[in-house]
Amino acid sequence: MKNKLVFPTLIIILIIISTFIYQNNKNVEEISQVCIKDKCFSVELAKTDTERQKGLSNRTYLDKNAGMLFIFSEPAIYNFWMKDTLIPLDIIWISNDKIVYIERNAQPCLETFCPIFNPKQTANYVLEINGNLTSEYNISEGEIVSFVRSKSP
């Protein structure tokens, strides 16, 4: 009799744990905007390896005050390239809340050549926005970055 109750009991425990995890992660705060000086960019998040590999590839347009924020679990030197990217981008490496390096107006790869952009600085975030906006908005290394968070559904 005792063995007959073990399996249903395990199933019930797994359902309870799954429900608890779902409820606690359902309203997780997500970064919705990245602000530098008086300019804020609505961002899509790239948190997984798959999302980071895809990035902004194959897009023909990006709203002026939009971007993609790459989130890494640990600070490190993260090299970027523009493979399959169709629009020029400014690539901004951020360590905690400070810009440590900017690659301005990075161009899409040529058929035979695709440069790798190396910040030579550790970062835990990388922000991609439209090319030349850091120059237009006078954004430079050392600027403080703030992250606006909103609850995801």
C-alpha cells in the first residue's frame, strides 16, 4: 500500500513546486529602457546564447530610440561582430552602470570580411543602437547608465 502512494505523492509535489516557480517568475522585473544622459532607449533583451547570437541580424530598420540590450551573467570581454546585420550600429559596452567602450557606427560585414569589435574592457551589458547616435547625442565613455525596469506579464 505504501508504494502505491509514492508515485501520486511525487506528482503532486512536482505540481506544487512548478506552480510556485511559475508564480514567482511570472512578474519578474525586466529592463525595458536604458538611459544615458537625457536619452532613453526602449530595449529588447538578449539574455540567452540563442538570443545573443541572433541579436539585431537581418533587420532593415531600428526605431531611433530603440535598441537591444545584451545581458551577461558575469563581467568579461565580449567581442561583437556584425554578421547578418543590415544596418550600421553603435555598440556600447557597459560595466554595471558605466560605459567602458563605444564602437561608433559599426558597419555591416562585407561579403569577404567581417571585423570583430573588441572592447578590451570587461562588461556585463552591451547596448546596440542605431549608428552615429552616440555622436549625435554626445554620449561618451565614462557616462553613467541607468536601467528602467518594468514588470513583465
